[in-house]
Amino acid sequence: MSFVRPSAGHWPACEFHSMNRVLAIDPGSVRVGLAISDPLGITANPLDVVPIGDAVDRIAEIVTDKEVTEIIMGMPLGLHGEEGDSVDKARQLASEVGAATGIEVIFRDERFTTRVAERSMLDAGLRRRDRRRRVDKVAASVLLRDYLDSR
């Protein structure tokens, strides 16, 4: 098999992604799940689960270390789109994250991300204890995957 290089200026048209690492946040009342994309913004990878009290500092550290350019956060709406106390807490966390990182947080509907995460881990054969420890970061990766697919 041989490879023929097109002559200068005749490369096939294709879309190249700029460096655009995205961090996803799945907020909870006790823990926060985090997921991150690859530098091209193509794949979504579960990253970490942190206590809510440590979330802002840990997120700011990740943004700096991983050169994150975008942050998305799950908006914990009710089944029919209604807002509750958890939405106010998510907005407060987003405000603190934005102030600490200088990056505006984009909200995304997170309904069913936890169920999808639980189902995927169950299908993978993870034990209940392992699923419980990982569900928040896997839910964040589901949220991130949905966001990346929508761009």
C-alpha cells in the first residue's frame, strides 16, 4: 500500500479543532464530580470527585494545571424543568468558580446524567461500592460528552 501526498494547497478539506480543553462539573450537595476533555475538546474523561467544600480550590487548580479554556456545569433541574434549592446552590458554586478561574461557567441540563452513569457502570460490571465512589465523575463525563457532541 502506498501513500500519495497531495500537492501543496490541495489537502482535503477537514475541520481542525483548536486547543480547547473543557472541564465539566456535576454539582451535588455533598460532592462534586469533575470530568475533562482532551486538549482538542474531542473526548470526555472522568477526572475526580471532591467534597463540595474543596471544590472551588480544586477546580481552580485543575484549570491552571490542565490549561482549561471552558467550564460547563450541570444545572440540576427537576424532571419537568423546575428549579429548586439545588439550582440556587449550583449557581452560587458557578459564581465562585468563575471568580476563582476567570472563566464564565456555562450551564447545561443535567437531567438523567446520573442514571446514564449508573447504568454504564452497572453494564461494565462494577461493584456497588465502586459505582458509588465513581458515579459523580462519570455523570460529569456524560454531561461533558453531551456538550462536546452538541458543538
